Amino acid sequence: MRAKITYAITAAVLVVYFVLAGDRGIMLIQQGTLLTVTFGIAVLILPVIGIWFLWANTQFVRKANRLAELLEAEGGLPVDELRRDGYGRIDRDSADEVFARRKAETEDAPGDWRCWFRLAVAYRDARDTPRARKAMQRAIALQEGRTLST
């Protein structure tokens, strides 16, 4: 719940920033000189990219959460079996063991979105965010009946 609130607040702040930046871009364009119109267009591009990025990430999170709900309903969510030290940090060897099992599971059933979801969680636990995101994208695509290039 805390992550959802943080995400909502961050998204709201970004939207306010995009509106303010867009307003400044329009004001620059209205000045009518070559320089201000050029800067105005450049300033307008940033909010457009930002809005697209925010929308794409929101869709990704929504779809990943939907998969988590489906797996939870099936009783297939990965169990947290990681060992932690006294400060709550994950033991690296423990993460490597879990990751190796998840990787083998995915290699045995490469078309099963559930395996890719569990692999994404293992990557996240190992703090490998780029691979976690790619594995989750694969899980989402497989669940939706789409394919992704390797």
C-alpha cells in the first residue's frame, strides 16, 4: 500500500511539472521569434516524453500486479525462502540458489508465464532490475498471448 501511495504522489508531482513545463513552452512559442519558438518546441517535447514514460510504466505495473493477483488466486506466488542477516539484508548465496532454481524452471517451461513471473521476482530479489523487468515483460506478453523477440 505504501508503494502505491508513493507512486501516486510521484505521478501527481510529475503531472504538475509536465503542465508547468508545457505552459512555459506555449508561452515561448507565443513570443513568435525564431529563437523562442525553437525553445518552446523543445520545452514541449519534454512533457510529451515524460507523459508517455509515466503512462508506459503505469501500464507495466498494472499488468504485473494483475499477474500477481492471478498467481495468488492459483496459489502459485513464489514463497520468500531467502535467508537474511540480522539487518534484513538478503544473503547473496541464498538469492543465487533461488535464482538458479527459478532459471531452471523457466528453461524447462519457456512458454509458461508463471515461470517467467517467478524468475522476475528472483531477479528483483537479486537486485538485477533490468533483467527483472525483461522477465516480467515476457511473463506479461505470454499471459496475453503475445510473443517477444529474444
